[in-house]
Amino acid sequence: MQNNKEIVLEWIKRADNDELNIVSILKHKDGEPSLTCFLSQQMAEKYLKALLIFYENNYPRIHSLIKLLTLISKYSPDILKEIEEEIILIEPYYIETRYSEDILAESFSWEMAEKAYESAKRIKNLVLEKLK
């Protein structure tokens, strides 16, 4: 069985892989902005799960960043204030980019994709700071 540190590092590795894909798509414009928004949400989710595993050695099988943040706030009460705006921005991208017939891929802009990535990076940096 893996220890806590190995599992945390595995989740960080997965999040970093999402980030590599985001950076490539943004640089080359060789994908859809909606994919970048989705991957930004996924990147943030994986970092938050890494932090929750660090605190609890477990994580729920959920995709809601708000719910993950609520669980983490038991151990780090200030975290909500620190990344609330970022969470609000990218929380919807898990569902909107995958399941909504009302929102077509064309309705996502590169500006939205850039903002989603910036939010995911701020979440990443905060999580890495808390893992020190």
C-alpha cells in the first residue's frame, strides 16, 4: 500500500500533466478553449485532492471544487478566502464543458481559457505552499 506522501505526489503528477496539456493548447491554439477550461478545472481538482489526502489520507470521489474546499477548510480555515474567486470561476467547467447542450464549445473564448488557467495556477501555488 502506498503511503500518504506517495499518493499526494501521484495526484500532483496528474495535475502537472493536465497543466502541460493546458500550456500546449494555449501556446499552439491546437485545441478548443473549452478543453482548456475543463483541464483547468481538473488540474485544480487534483491539487485540492492532493491537499485533502495530505490532511486526511483520503478523498471523496467527487468533482466539486467547492465541496473539496469545504472539507479542506476543516484543516486550513483561511483557504476559502484565499482562493474563493478562483473556485467560483472554474467550478462550473467540469459540467459545462462536458454535459451542457446549451453551451457549445464555440461559446468558450481563449480569454476564458486563459483566465481558467490563471485560476488553476493560483490554486496550485496555494496548495504547494500548504504542503510545505
